[in-house]
Amino acid sequence: MNMKTALLLAAALSALNAAAQAPRVFRTQFTTYDTREDALAANHKNTLKYRSVEPRDIYGDGSAFVFEFETDALWGDSNAYLHIENPGSAYTLFINGHLAAESEDDLSPADFMISDLLLNGRNVAAIFPRQSRTPQIQNSGKKSELPRFSGSYIFGQRKLHIEDFAARILPDSAEAGAGRLYLDVVVANNFNYEEPVSIGYDITSPSGKLIDYAVREMTVAGHSLDTLRITAPIYNIPAYKWGVSSGEAPLYSLMLYIKRNGRPEEYIPFKTGYGITRFTADGKLSRAGNEVNIISHRYAVKSDRKAVRNELATLKKQGINTIITEFPQPAWFYEECDRAGLFVFDRAAINAVEERDNRNQGGTPSNDPAMVEEYRNRINAMYFRMRNRSSAAGFVLGGETGNGYAMYKAYQYLKSLEKERPVICDDARGEWNTDL
């Protein structure tokens, strides 16, 4: 360990009680690419503002992890995001000796906006694993079996950028066999003054045919968000029943990008299928007019992507059409479920097995008003990553974790975000805060 790293670690340790400075970001999990070719190939080797994160266990005992990375002038007008995945425990994060963030959740990936803490040149980040301050909601013994910090990265977006998006293809009520793309692109301007921007998109059919493309102009006020809403007709929808048909699901390839000075940049690829799973008024699930009969299997990723793809294909051959996750999974897992045409009920990382039936003071945390904010954070960490996925059939408010005030508030909060798909509380036991 060099002297700079040692000094930064010492500074970090002396500041453990300082207030957190890097805001956590809840949105669709995506990264950007500098060229269309790299976006299509999911190749970040040529992306100038992307760094894979591989922290080193500097003492060999799991008490402190460090990684270093370089930034240059290109990052000066950018928002820098740090994505931490598979931390293995609660943790405290420092960037260049300054407290950046704290997380009590050892299972949900987290994104932090760290721009204000970066230096021009070499930067040092330190992650200190620790005991969670909310151990009562992660006492089920469920742990990720993936390598520690695998899937972590840093990337930068210019301060005028695509902040988030919502994309779906729904049946067209005016024409049988046709659909319509509904695309909302949220554009953020973090500069002090208004900026014009060109937002481009194109969509390609599952067979590789270009269906629609356009570039739209807009002006975004300083330090604000604006939403560009796009609709486009989609014809010749392939015949495929989600969760029932064999083979891979037909997915449409969507590409978003920004043009700056007439040159495209910041490519964001995404794949989406036809239809959305809905919770109907008579208490049933349907997809594109077809009733859904759930045959489920609980699952957590334990191996690499290729092996998981084979496992999902085997489950589908066995008649399984729905995956219920044990806790939030890697983003590529949901991509594989989209590809396989499976339904997914994603589960927030809330597991309070002990005292689940005890609603007295000090009993189940699901009845503790002090837990409302932490429950909401974990629901956000699950929901916003998953909401755009074609496989998303519903959302589960944690595991076998009791019920009460905090869980009532969790249900109400998620229902305020999700208007179509069901929200489930496993331990509702006849109470009102569950849809299935």
C-alpha cells in the first residue's frame, strides 16, 4: 500500500461520523457508450468515461477494500456515477478521504453520484465493510454467492444527459395485430443555464428491420428535468405468448442517444418485448389480452451468465414460467429472463424472519415506524432497476418478514409508483396490503 493510499485511509477512518455527501440515485440501471457499434456489442473498452471497479482487499482480512482510478478534463463537465454491486455486507464509502455514502443493505446494487468528490487525475476510493445498523431486516441468511464487488463500475455522463427512460410496446386498440411504442425520455440539465439538446432514438424489430427513427429537439432549463414523449406504430407483431411459447422471446432493440454539435454521443441500448403484464380489476394477471397462469420457482444467481441462461431454459422446459427472486439480482439476469420469455416477480432486500409474528414494541421491524425510510430505500433499489423490464410481472415487498405499519407504508409507496402490476406482501395474511 503506497503512502497516498495510507493517508487517505487514515483520513477516512477519522471521519466515520461525518454526514454522507454523495446522493444515491434510483433509476433504470444503464451505462452509456461512445459509439453505436460498442453499444450494440456491449463493449466498454472504447468508452472514455467508464471504469470497471475491482477493489483490493488491502489487509487480507476483508476489513478494507481500495480501488484507484484516473479521471481527466473530460470528466470536468460530467456527472460521475459509482455502481457498487455484491458488497457482501453493509459498508461505508470514502472517495479521496471524504465520506461519500453509507449503505445498510448488503444485497441491493447501489448507485451514487460522486462528481463533487473527484480530483483531476488519480482518485482513491475506500470501502469499509461493517455491521449493518438495521440487522433485523437482513437476518434470513440469504447472501449473494457471486464474487465480492463483481459487476461494480464507474461511468460519467455530460451534465446535459439522458437521466432515465420508460419504454414499452403495447397493443394498438385501433388495429388488430399491431402495437405502439410508448417512450418517455427524461433529460437532465445540471448546468446553470438553459441548453438546447437533440435526442435521437431508433427501434429495430426482432428480425433486425429498422422500424422507426427520429431526432427531436428540445431546450432544457438550467438545473432541471424535462421529459420527451414519443409514440410510434409497430406493425407485424410476432405471435408469441409470454411465459408459454417455447424458444426465445422476440425482443425489439431500442437505441437512445444525444446529439451534440451535430454528432451523436451517449448511446444507451435497451431491449423490450411486446405487452406488459397487468393486474386486472377482477384480481387476475394478463399479458396482451392473455390470462397468465403463474407456475413459479424461487431463484438467486449462483454462477455466470451462460450457466444461468441454461438454467432458465431448463426451468422453462419443466413448465416453470415465473421466477421469484430471493433478492435484487444482477441486471444481466433480468435481461436473460426477458430473452427467455419468463415472468419475474422481483423481491426487495427486506428479510426479518425473526419475530415476524410479534407486533409488540421491539418485535417485527415491519411494524416499526422508524423502519419506514429504510424499507422505502430498499424498495426503490429493487423497483427502479426492474420497472422497464418486459419480464417484470410484479414486485414483492421482501421475504417472510412480518406485517405492520412500516410494511403498510411500503405497500402504499410502491403502489403510488406502480399502477399496473401487482405488489405483494408475503406476510399480509388476509390484510389489505397485498394484491395477490
